[in-house]
Amino acid sequence: MNLLIVEDDIDFADALERAMRKRGATVGRAHNAAGALAIAEHFAPSHAVVDLKLPGESGLKVVAALKERFPDIAIAVLTGYASIATAVEAVRLGAQNYLAKPANADEILAALQRDEPDAALEVNVEPLSVARLEWEHIQKVLGEHDGNISATARALKMHRRTLQRKLDKHPPKPE
């Protein structure tokens, strides 16, 4: 397995690289979108782990570019900012799976190797909290405006700084 790790958190990337090498993977690493695409050209990854929030560009753009260049690549999107909108978009762009941080190497490897959807996955019957619903809605509108904070704030009829403060916080835990 040729695994491309695209992660801006260097400590996490180091740990994941070590863990994947122990599991037999050949690993290439990048810390931003441009680096990922440059490395992918000569590395030819069969699998990729892409962080959603990269410096400068969204990991979703990396997913789309990798899938276009390597149609058979298995991609898992990894993020500390999980939302329904970004999960749907990641899968629509070609990611096989979407994992919320913290995820360990075994979970990531299982996500990359899973070929079939899991219909036996448990469904949470509890409704989302109001704070989580707000977060999900903000993420959806942000995606519709290609990550443009000002346009998103206008669409939400919210002051731009208020939106930035909300985005700087970690998402509320799903219940």
C-alpha cells in the first residue's frame, strides 16, 4: 500500500506515519494541498488520509484532485471539525470514508480498506442539540459559499466576526 498522509499537525502526522509503516505501508507525507499534489505525482498513492482543514485550502480540494488524477485511490478524510455537510461533500467528491479525530491507526486503516458500506451501522435516535444543529447549518452554508467567511456571514445575516468566533470553537459533541 502506498499511503499519502496529508496532515498539517506534524506531531499527529509523525505518529500516523510510524504506525502505518509498522503495518507495512510505504508512506508519503505532505502538510498542505500544494505539497500533497506535488508528492502524489511521483509517489502514485493507492490510499490517502487527508485532513479536512489544511493551511490555505480545504482538504476537500485535495480529495477532488487526487480522485481526478488517481480514480482508484481509496481516501479517508480525517477531521477535528466533523459536520454532516462536509462528510457528505467529502464522499461526493470521492472519499471512501470520513473520520472524526481522534482516530487511531487501526481505525484509519480499517476505513481505508473498507470496500462496502456498512448497513448495520447503528443509527442515533436522539435528536441533535440546538448547538450542534447550528454548527451543522453554518458548515452547510460555508460549503455553499466555498469557504468564504464574508459571503457566509451575509447569507446567515450574521456579523462576520461573530461567525469567525463560532468557527474558531470546536464543534459541539453530537449527542
